[in-house]
Amino acid sequence: MIMPQPKGWHSRGYLPHFDSPDTVQFVTFRLADSLPRRVVEGLRLADDGIQRIDRELDTGLGECWLRSPTISSLVQDSLFHSDGQRYRLLAWCLMPNHVHVVIDMLEGKASLGTIVRSWKSFTARRANEQLGRSGAFWHADYFDRYMRNEDQLNRTIEYVEQNPVKAGLVSEPAQWSWSSAHFRSSRFHERAWRPAVQ
């Protein structure tokens, strides 16, 4: 099988993406109904648009299908599936209407676009079956940022794991069941997931 070549900087008409092997990537993808189009369009024009979109997502707009333990388990298991094969999973957090993931891309395994597409296509099909619905489950695009240094990586992992606290869902990161913070601090850590880096 011929592996797709990384694209470097590219866009599908939405957000810019940086796709390169051997990089650590912070990825956010969201449910299709998580933000009204008028909100997104208004925020795109703002200097702090990405941060404001994040704040809007944290208010819990849309159906918030990821509140369902069945759907969250499905999505979390999809992140585990290729851990160590296509990427190393460093951190993650499933919020009610969006997902944050930090992965270390493995050289020559898969492009970032391919990885995100596989997460979204598999989980959308299965989640729609579980929910008895059809139509778009995930928003078409995703946000990514590559980590330039260890300090940025550490701050990003802290941001990801603190997201449920910041959104007022729990008081401590480890209390949120659908995150790397929970897995690191619980008995599930030993059998379900080991962080790729300490």
C-alpha cells in the first residue's frame, strides 16, 4: 500500500492545516450541531476567534451526544485503536460537544488528515446507529496546531485536561471520565491505557 504524502500547510476551504510526519499535533473536532453557522462566521473575523469558538463550545450548544457514556466510549475507544500504530496518544478529553486530542505522529504511518478522517467516519457511523439517526454527526472540518517545543506541549496538555474544569463540569481534571487525566489517576490506567511519554 502506498502511504499518502504529508501535505505540509493546506486547506480545504475552511481552516488551515499543517500535516507533517514526526510532529506532535493538537487536534480539536466538534459535533455537527455544536455551533450555529452565524456564531462561527462572526467569530472567524475576530482576532481571538479560535479562543472564542472554544468558549462557545464549552457552553454546551447542540445535542451534546458525547454526554452519552455509550457514545463517549465509542469515540474514546477509536482514539485507543491506533495508539502505537499510527500515532502515540499523549492526551485527550471528550467534552459534551467536542473532542481535544494530542498525538505524536509516527513517521510513515498515516497523515493527520487520514487519522482524523478515520476517527470521525468510524464513530459517526456507529454513533448514528446507536442514536437511531442519520445525517452529519461531526462538523466537516477540524482544528489542528503542531507543537513547536516542550513548553507549548505541556501547556496544551494542561489545557486539554483542564477543559472540563474550566467548563464547570467537574472540580478536578481526574474526575472527568473521558480524559487522559482520569486514566492516569485511576485504576483503569493499568489495564486500558499507558501514556506514550511520561
